[in-house]
Amino acid sequence: MSPEGLSFNPAPPQKQIENAGEVPELKEKKKWTFKTLKEDVIAKGIKSSYDYTGKASRNNWPNPIVFTSMPGFPKNPDGTNNWGELLGREEKIKWTYESLQKDVQEKRVKSTFVYKKLLLQNNWPSLAFVTRMQGFPRNLDGTNNWDAFFGRENDEWREKSKWTYESLQGDVQEKKIKSSEEYQRQAAQNNWLSFKTLTSMSEFPKKSDGTNNWDAFLERDKFDLEKFRLKVIAKRIKSSKDYQKNASRYNWPTPQTLTSMPGFPKNPDQTNNWDEFLGREKRVWKEKKEWTFETLQRDVREKGIKSSKDYQKNAARYGWPTEPKLTSMPEFPKKFDEKSIWPTPKTPDSMLGFLKNPNKINDWDEFFGREKTG
């Protein structure tokens, strides 16, 4: 049982005096009201929902889902949680689609990559919010028309002579280019600078040995696993299967890519620890024991297991092998299937030969030490 589930019984007065000054092993969960919780969160300098999620446990705060469902938690007009108002952050400008597009184009922003970089300093809404604004343009297939939003329809901005390092890097990353080879293949169709021209630009990053640093240019080395973990938790993902189902929807790395990243939590046997990654209650890890038939049989009998069904229910709990593995051990006792041994007046002659080599079945009576019946 987790500490949260333990009942709390105050010690008698005399016992409390004797224990004065001792540090209790368990910290009782505080009964938060929305007002007291909000005051404590602001007093501790929390600046975002991610910051809250990462520090909730150490401060004995409820998880973000409980907090945001409390009466009084501020909401945006679209029903989403208004963390800005709660945390006392500077109120965002009330943008209309037209005023936002005008401001973005006046600042000569030409890609979602550059937009995200300038978002906070300009107090612009998130890209997801922008695409939900009334008036945001769509392509014929229903996809977002960023060309129209940024004013790129006439493609003059794509003239090679107009590329700056930052605008080119932004356009390349917006198109999710993942390698130098992919850049070379798509350079002509996107009217990008040639491979040689790009890498000779003074801003193009280099490694310590002087070679081109495509990881830095494509920002392949900036993945923040902890920040990503908090983002996944905020989406209420509860299992590896749930993550796999939603990965393509949210444009997340595949489970195989994610779990191979340095820093992904592991169990003692080096399997992936999704409990820790997803912030689920941690299970007590039990090292799998190398059982021999004798030690396993002894342990099963000591725990009073009396049936194969009971064994199956408790196998994972005690770290025992599965029933098929157990019964496939050479030492597991067998017995003749009596139903196949004794002929009856109706037994056909063709079956009499089989009766000389009858079936053998698992002898659970023998394994459990049960008294045999009959």
C-alpha cells in the first residue's frame, strides 16, 4: 500500500511528548483549498504548468489534474486552463486574427520556427491557438495554410538572394528535414541555397574538428527529455500502449526512439521504466529469482498455494515463473490420465493399442503436496 493510503492515528498525549522533536517518517497530505494552494504555489515562485507538475510531489501539492478541476481555477474563453491568470503572469494581448497576422508580417516573420522563437517576447499566442482562430486560412485539403498567414504566397521570399541564415534554418526545420542528405534532395524544389553555399555561411555551426555540425543546424541535439516527459504527463498518457497510440497524433518520437534516448529511466534489469517516465505510482521492484524446481516447490508450499488457479494469480506477485514454464520443467510430476487407461465395453478395438501408452497429465496434487483423492 502506498503511504497515501495509510490511516493516521494520533499518538496519545504522553507519547506525543516523548516523540517531540522526532521527524515523522510519513508526511500527512495537507487538506488544500483552492485559495491556500494558489497562495502556496505563487509564494514558491511557480511560473508555468510544467514547473508546477515537476514540483508538485516535493511540495505535497495535488497533481495538476486535481488542481485544475478545483472550483475557482481560471479558464480561457475556449475552456482551457488559464495558468497565466492563476500565476499572476502578464496578461496576454487580446489578439484578433487580423491584428496578429499584421504584427507577425510587420516583423518579417516567415516561418513557424521563427514565430516560436519570438512568441514570448511579442506576447503572441501559441501556434495551436493561432490555427483555431476565426479567419485562419486553410488549404483545399483542410491543412493549415501557413503561406497565407505569413504572406508567402507569391514566393518572392524564396528567392535565393533573399535567404538569411536564420530564415533558411527556420524554413528547413519547419519542413522537418532530418539530415544533410535530405536537405540536398529537397534544396532545388524549395529554392534553398546549395549545400556548399549554406555550409560556407559564417553562421553555419562547426564542430571542434572544423567539420559541419548538422546536428546543431537542424537542432537534433536539443531534445529535452525531462521537459518532454512533463508534456506527455500533461496529456494524461497512462501507459506505453497509450503513448504509442498518441505518438503520431502529437508528432512525438516513436516509443522505440524515445526509450533508446540517454536518460530514459530503466528498471534494474534494464527494461524500460514507464512507471517513472509517466509519473505513475512506482511499483516495488522485485528482482526475478533464478528458481530451481526444488526451491520453487518449497516456496509455493510455504505460502499455502493449493491449486493451479491460485498459483497463476500469485505468480507475478512472488516472482515465480509462469504456469507453462513451471509445468515444462523436467522435474514437474506427471500422472496417467485415468480416463484414457481403462477400456469400457464400448471402447473400439482401434483404441486398445493406445491404452498401452496412455496420456500423461500434470500432477498438481503431487506438486502441492495435496492429499490425493479416490
